[in-house]
Amino acid sequence: MARYLAGRAAGVVVILLLVCLFTFVIFFTLSPDPAVMICGKTCTPERIHQIRDALGLNEPFLTQFFSFLIGIFAGRDYGEGANLVHCAAPCLGYSFQTNQSVWDMVVERLPVSATVAIGAAVLWLLVGIAAGLVSAVKEGTWWDRAAMGLALGGSSVPNYVLALALQYVLVVQLQVLPFPQAVAFGDDPVVWFQSYLMPWVVLAAGYACLYARLTRANVIDTLAENFMRTARAKGLSPVLTMRRHALRPALTPIATIFGMDFAALLGGALITETVFGLNGVGKMAADSIAKNDQPVIMAVTLLAAFFVVVGNVVVDLVYTALDPRVRITAR
Amino acid sequence: MSDLLVVEDLTVTFPTARGPVDVVRSVSFTLGRDETLGIVGESGSGKSMTSLAVMGLLPKGARASGSVRLDGVELLGRPDRELRRLRGDRMSMIFQDPLSSLNPYYTVGLQIEEVYRAHRGGSGKDARKVAIAALQQVGLPDPERRVDYYPHQFSGGQRQRVMIAMALVCSPELLIADEPTTALDVTVQAQILGLLAGLRKDSGMGLVFITHDLAVISSIATRVLVMRQGEQVEYATAEQVFAEPRHDYTRMLLDSIPRIDDPLDEGVTA
């Protein structure tokens, strides 16, 4: 087990380093000179050179790359003499746009994205799995057809369309919800809940539709298994038969998919956060790409990769706990 | 004393797009206590459907008519709630493929215990003791440890032993074994057959043994029912069936048993 975990951790580090490298290469070679952008309209070549120096952009590629890496683990210094700025570890640099520490931006915005992701996940798991279960048990009935028709339709609606429609109806027309505001839970729980409700629903809708269809298919497959016939032949109650013998085999694959989906969402729900003006990591990503804010783009890319890769490891570990046939063996 | 199981004029009907189809037609047989009935036939002959109808386990949509009486009590038409009390308790069934018939997510101990607790109640501790004893009874070595194993940790023959232990944990009067040895290799087949015959003798229960292989039941059946395309073609004592089969189809099945003294067909090599 310890050996397995050490191996997986090493794998995570290697993948993250590669993601770092690729992102760095892309921005080093493809993007316009950030110094020019920072300098603005009235700019002299000397000024540009000065800015490039301060940002470390005059260094060779590999030196820049390693400075970036070292910055994450040990912190780094920008500029020289009177202009010297120390960036403490974990240092992800400073935004070209606002000069804010990128790490501070991440720390500030991650809770927003996590709140969006957790709330939506609770919603889509409850609704999706419940709908899928009922559909499977009532296979072929009008309920099944209606629910699955809705799920198919629902998963085809882009979530920005749903977001705008909900906002128009609930906020503008009916005025039952306020426009989402950045309120901490502790300050005003009611407004907090009202502000996050629409993002949760919008983000959860597509997943709920998908999970309903997955759950239905898995449960129907499981109900046809021979061990379900055995359970009935043993005279077990229908409730016990369903709860113990059908649900665990049917839901285990869904736990895996959920782990991956949720991990990806922690890296920011780009569209939902942008539409509702929530200052999460997703909106930070959208803004930084629009403004070519390289340090921020690097950070959000790394963050998303980190969650996906770590999520993968967690999913594998959880799977071994859920399915006794799967056992960890160190390679 | 009345017969243990009386089946009269049993017909099983499936609805299809082209109207109802009878997969079992007017099958009748009786099984005494302490008796073994062999039901023989090729795949699709309706032998499994016959046994599922007895257990009340027919697939959704299928309908059974006629009469099935266990110890004089009519089972057909009884609500599932009542049949459930009998299944696993007074009548049990084991199936062809023990790997897929056991739930891979739970230990064999739990799967045996839950039958006992469903019918007899009691604490988990008691049920565990019963499960260990049941595993011991079917000749599984080291049952105290193996009770916590998962199905995939056993061999095919051991898994079928687990299935048998599970079926017998409440000491049923009737055991239906649906091709219990088909998925096993020959030496294991013989062991399982011997085990079933021994357990049946010790407990005095009635055994219905379903197979497509006449040779398998020649050693354990007292009576034989031969089925073909949903109908019974022959029903007689085992001696009669093996000595002087009355139906051509039975004769054909008998001839299909390879014998060590058969002359080798031309052109057939091992």
C-alpha cells in the first residue's frame, strides 16, 4: 500500500511537471510580448527592456522555467536593487494586469468554485440518481419514458442558455431571486443561498441528466444479473434485495465517474461562474485568457491539472474500497 | 403421508409480439420425500422454466397455470409475499453458474447469513455460526476463515459448494438444482454430485435435479422426467428409463452418452 501510494504520488508529480512545461512552452512561443502589453501606449524600447528584466523575461527559456518551478516550492525574487520584490513560496508570480499575487488570487477564489461545485454535486447526485433509480424500477412505464426524455433533452441544453433563461425568468421577470452577490455564508446565509442557488441548478442540470441515464442503465443491467435471481430465490424482501444486492454493484461505477467530474469542477466552472459573475477560479481563467495574463493562466491550468490528477488517484483508491475484486498491487 | 411436491398440468406462457407462446405445456410429476427426480432435456426444452415456475421465480410477464403443490399447499396464484416466506426456507434452488449467481460485492458469509436471518431472525453472531456450520457441512476446508472470503476467491467447485450451503442453511424440504454441475469440470462434477446425493440422503429432503446430460443423473435419480420443446415425453422410474426407454427421443439421448466400449467412429481422432 505504501509503495503503491508512493508510486502514484511520483506519477502525479511527473504529470504536473509536464503540464507545467507544456503550458510554459505554449506561452513562451505563441503569445504576444507581455512587456509590450504592460507598457501600454506611450512606451519606449528602454522601458520595455526594463519591464522584461523585472519579469525575468530576458532570461533563457529553461532558466525562466526553473525559476518558475523553484518559486512554487521555495519562493523567488523579482527585479534587482531598489526594485527587488520577494515572492514567498508558494509563488505563482504576479498578475500582469493587477500586480496581485497569483497565489493570493487562487486562495481567494477557490472557496467560491468549491462552493459552486459542492452544491451542484449534492444536487445532481440526489436528483440524477433518484430519477435514474425510479426509471430503472419502473422501466417502460410513462414515468420512465418522460424522465428519460427530459434527461436526453436536458443534457442537450447548453448551460449558458439555461443560465440566461433562469436569470431572465427568476431575477428579471418574477423577481423571486436577487442577482447573485458575493456574500460570505457567515455574513448573510439567506442571500448567500439565494446567490448560489441558480449557479448550482444550472451546473447540476446537465450532470443530473447524465447521471439519471447512467444510473438507470446500470440498475437495469444489475437487475438482470444472476445474483439478483439468487437473492429472490433466497426469499429476501424486495427492499433488501434492491438495497443490498442491486444498489452497490449499480452505483460503484457512478462513484468513479463522479470523482472525475467533481475533480474537474474544482478547477473552476468557467461558463457558470462567468455568466453569474461569481469570482471563482473559472471566471479567473476566463478573464486571464481574455487579457493574456500569463501567470494567472499558468496558475489556473496547473490548478485544474492538479485536481484532475489527484482526483484520479482518489477515485482509484475509493474503487478498491467499493469493489472487493479490485485490489491494489504495487507495480 | 402426502407427496412433497405435486405438479399437475403445469403450463408456462410467455407473451410475445406474435401472441402468447407456451414454453412449458401440461407437465405433471410428483416428488416424494427422500426422492430424487431428474429432469432431462436439451436447452430450450422448458426444464428451467418448469423449476422457476415451482419456485415462483418466473421472469416478468410469464404466466403459469395448472397446479403446483408443496406438501399439499397450492403455490400457483399465491402472492409473492407468501411465496417469499417459503423460498430459501422450505424450498431452495441452486443454479448453473455459481460465479455469477453469487454477489461479487459481499462475502460468502454475509450471503449465507442473510438467508438465515430473513427466515429465522436472530443475531448476526448466531447467523455467522450457522454460516460456518453450513460451509463445514458442504465440505469446504477451513470454514472459519473462508466465511469472510469473497466469491472470486474460491474455485468453481468451491463456489458451487457455497451455493449449496446457502440453499441448505434453513434445512429446506425441497431443493431444486438447475444444472449445478454443467459449468464445472468432470472431476469436480463428480464431487458435487456425490455431495448433493449425500446431503439429500442425510436430510431426507426431496431433490429435483435438472440437467441436459442423462449420464449425470443415472447415478442419483430415482425417477426421470424427459422434456422436449416444452412437453414431457417420458416420465418413469430411473431403471425403466435406462433399461427400456419408451420414447425415441429418450433413446436418442441415451445413445448420445459416450461409452468407453463404444466403437470409434471412422475419421474421428482424439
